[in-house]
Amino acid sequence: MTEPVPHEAADAAHGGGLGTRLNWLRAGVLGANDGIVSTAGIVVGVAGATDERAALLTAGLAGLLAGSMSMAAGEYVSVSTQRDSEKAALAEEKRELREQPEAELDELTELLAGRGLSPDVAREAAQQLTERDALRAHARVELGIDPDELTNPWHAAAASFVAFTVGALLPLLAIVLPPESWRLQVTVVSVLIALALTGWGSARLGAAPPRPAVVRNVAGGALAMAVTYGAGSLLGAAGI
């Protein structure tokens, strides 16, 4: 009757690790997508008002830096709050284990039984897991937290900064490198292709049908560029 416990623990560990990696990948894809759309909107809007390479480069770099720093700061604050919540939950669980160990053992048994184990096996598994590391067992089974892999706000901030920057570089380079007569066309085509790829990637990571995600991504990016280009053209025509 000892085999189910290692298998249960291994499954939870592998499942949690895979879920964490997929979340990071999905966040990276979405961060790159944000960098593509926001920077493309800026440079295409400026291109509607002026053809000067210096102005386009300045606007694109400003958008890249502002967006990447904003994403990093927002992610740091968000993940810091999540980490604080995780620490508070672990501290509360530790207190409950100290003050009412039998009730916590019953609770762990019920949770394991709810995952498909028979009552007897669930009880034995709960006892063995409690003997090994009660806090870790409750953290993983009850809270869905790995005490050794708490979310790191600095890692999250750096990942968001890099993802946004990588995405933003595409429209920035596409608008300043080609000859003047091809800048807008190259930028629009390259951005739409990139958005199709990020839409496909996010859908695959989320195990969703890729076509709707690709269509939404491309349509949203095209609309953003059309609106900003129209606004830039009107401002340019008005001499502003």
C-alpha cells in the first residue's frame, strides 16, 4: 500500500512544474504580443504624420522603453502581491498544523479522496505525506503551492521586460531600416505576420483552437495601426 504515495507526489510535482512553465511561456508570448502591437501603433501613427527617420526612431524607442518599464513594474507589483499571499497562506497552514494536527490530517485525507483515492488509501497516503513533510503536503495538495518554488517578482519583472522589448524591436526596426518608400508596407506586413505567430503560439500553449486566436490577434493589430495611422495623418495634414 506504499506505492500510491510516491506516484501521487510525483504526479503533483510534474504537473505543477509543467503548469508553471506553460504559464511563463504564455506570459512571454503575450508580453511580446503587447510589445508588437503598442510599438507598431506608435511608429505607424508617427509615420502618418512624418517620414523623418529620426522622429520615427525617437518615437519607437520611447514607446519601447516606456512600455517595457511599465510592463516590468506592473509585473513586479503583481507578483510581489501574489508572493506575499502565498507566504501568508503557508504561515497560516503552519499554524493550523501546529495547533490542530488531527483536523489537518482529516482534511488532507478528504482532499486526497476527492482526487480519486479510496478512503483507506487516502488515509494511509495522508499519514505518510504528513510524516514526511506535513507543511509541504498541505501546501501542494490544499493550496496548490510549492514551498520551494514561490513566485519571484524580480524574475517576473525581468521576463516581462525582455518579452516586451523583443516584441517591440520588430516594428521599430521595420519602420527605420527599409527605404522610405517601403517603410509603412514592410512594417504592416511584418507586424501582421508576427501577430499571427503570437496568436498561434498563445492558442497552442492554452490548448485552444489556433484560428480564432490568430484572427483576433491580426484583426486587433490591424485596427490599432489603422487608427493610429489615421490620427497621425490628420495631425500631419493639420501641420501639428
